[in-house]
Amino acid sequence: METATKTKITIEATVKAPVEKVWKIWTSPADIVKWSTPSPDWHTPRAEHDLQAGGKFNYRMEAKDGSFGFDFGGVFDVIKENELIEYTIGDGRKVVINFNSNGKETHIVQTFEAESQNPIEMQRAGWQAILDSFKNYTENN
């Protein structure tokens, strides 16, 4: 059986905050529900996870008008505090997030395997919008 190579998409952001703050906000369910959104008409009403290798996560994402929603979940593969998170989404796609500390700033590099339902640029834009929302929330809280 042949396995198709999945397209990998990389997004990045530099957050004006030390890595310890960035990590705390990235991994805290109480914060995730406040920043995990690609646009103002979406929200994440629920975020639950067991932040350890083999631990599961589930984040509920919904349009605020109730017209659409989905569960974004999977299993954490690698957790290195203040450095790295790797996880596998429920559909088998892999995600790698690197947190690179530079004193008062943290550069986040997130690479994910694209799904085949939506155009690559649409996926990149959506994930980048969520990362930008994280950056804005972190720098202002």
C-alpha cells in the first residue's frame, strides 16, 4: 500500500513576551478559550486537555451564530516545556510547534500536515489567523 506524502504548511509569529508566559497562555485551557479563534465571528467555548505525551486534547470551535462547529482533538506525542509540542490530530495529521526563546520575545514556528478538503492557502490563512489571535491576546494580557 502506498502512502501519499502530505503537504506540510508552516506558519510563524514572534510574540513580544518571554517563553514562560507564551507557554502558559498556549497551554492553559482558561486562556485557549479566549484566543483560539480565526476571526471575531468564531469562538472556542470549551478546551480540555491532558498536557503530557499520550494525553488527549479536545477543543470545541464554533461559529458564534451557531451555524457551524466542530471538535478539534487528538493526542499529544511530545511535550517539552517552553520548547516543543508535537501532536497528532484525530484524522492522523501531525502538528509540530517550536517555541524559540529570545529573552523578551518568543518566536513560534508551527508546521502542520494539510488536509485534502480545503485549498492550501485557505488552511494556511486560517491557522495563521489563530496564531495571530494568540500573539495579540498574549501581548495584551
